[in-house]
Amino acid sequence: MTTDKLTAPPTMNPADLYLEEVFTDRKVGSIRRLTPVDTNGEVDTGRPVLFMGQAQLLTAMGPVPLTFEIPADSLPQAIDKFPEAAQKAVDHTVDELEQLRREAASSIVIPEPGAGGFGGAGAMPGGGKIQLK
């Protein structure tokens, strides 16, 4: 990572360190178990273990990575809750993509009649193109 464009170099927060382990079925996705640790790498029992799911949503534009928290206290529980948490992430992502599509569609500007561009009287060269705001 270069720091020539940063005002201050990024620093790690020593009070927020986690040991990361990845479990995968190599088909659907993976579960990351984040175990809190101190600066010596010893388990910090004062903070909870976190579980994060990872999967991909296949779209016409290509795969969209999904990362989502799984509310669980153990790996078996995280495995059981993976489908529900993944579905919520898919639903949320689809809603966001739909919102982006609506915003893009509403920003199309169509020239007014007589403004030229469609070959009529007073048409301007290169006119008639749809423009995005």
C-alpha cells in the first residue's frame, strides 16, 4: 500500500485484533470465524467470536461478492444459519441493484421536440443522443 496520497498512513487498532479462520464447502461459500485476540495473539475472552459469511450472487453483469454477518455462537450454529443470512444478503443486494437501476433510468434526458437532432428543420449535427445526467 502506498501512502503518498494519504494524509496519514493507515494504522492497525491493537485493541481490535482478530484471528481469522476460513471454512468452506468449495461450492456455496465460506464462513470466516473471527476470534478476538490481544497484541500477543492470545484469545481475548472479553470480546465475542464473530462469524462472517461469504458467497457470490451471479448477475448478467458478472458475479457480485456478498459478505454478511452470521449471528451465531459456534461454528455449527453458523453453518445452520448460513442459508438465512445469505438470503438476507441476496435480498438486500437485489434491492440495492434495483434502486441503482431506477436511479439510472430516471436520469435519462430526452431532447424536446424542435430542439433538433432527429433530422428535422433546425437539426443540429450529432444531436438526438440520449444523455445521462
